[in-house]
Amino acid sequence: MDSKFIEADELGIRLEKMGNLTVWETSPAYRHQHAVDRIRTTIRPPAPDSAVCECVHVADVYVQFPDGSLKRPDISIFCRVPTEQDEAITLIPEAVIEVISKDYEAKDLELGPPFYLGHGVKDLVVFNPYTLEVFHFTEEGKQKLSSPAQIEFACGCQCVV
């Protein structure tokens, strides 16, 4: 991983690279982190008789996509434990959950959906903790919900946003 991403993190800035576009965001506030923590406690695997996904979820780690893009989703959900332990994860998440930070709505609602869906993420959920709006993006389109909303992902995992 590029050293500028590590340096930025030390300064309290989150850097992401989507193709040729570098996007930055200040470190999240308490409301944001509280929402991430609350959502993670609700993530559940599919029913045991159909369990093909372990629903491994991690918060705030770099994921490197095949085109070299680096994203740092608030929550990434994988069907198995990624092999990378000390560097950016190269396994594509089954689902991503983003929590909007004030003044960064465009990053998550406009740039995020085409990026994630175009790179093989099957479900993207964007939660706005200020309005309690929940947006669920899939290849089939966008669904707008209100929090609390029960979401079932294509991989079978479930959560409440």
C-alpha cells in the first residue's frame, strides 16, 4: 500500500483511490462510529441449513480492487476470512455498508454505488444517521428505506440498519 495512505491516516485523514480519482475525508465523528458499531452487532449469517457464507465483517480496513483502487468501507462483509492480515484486503466484499458523514454525502451516494457494483460487490447499503434514510443498492437498482431496516444480502447475511 502506498505510504501516502499511511501518512494521511496518521494525520486523521482517510484517503481512498477510485481509479484515477483520489478522495479524502476527515476521520469520522462519534455519531458515525456509533452507527457502524451498532450495525455490526446485528450482522447475522444465513440459516444453518443454507449456510454458504460465514458473514465475516470488518470495519474501516483498506480493500484493494483489481484495478488498483483502494477503498476503506465502513463495514465490509465477506463469506470467508480474507487471507491478508497486514495489508490491504484483495478479496472483493460480498456487501459493503457505508455510513454518511456530514458534508461527504456525494462520496457515498454518488461515487460509491457505481464503483462498488462495478467491481463485483453485490450489495451496497448507505445509511444517513442524520435523516435515518437507508439506501440499498444492487444490480437491480436502488431501494430507499427508513431506519431501522432489516436487510438481507445476496450472500444470505442479514443486518439491521
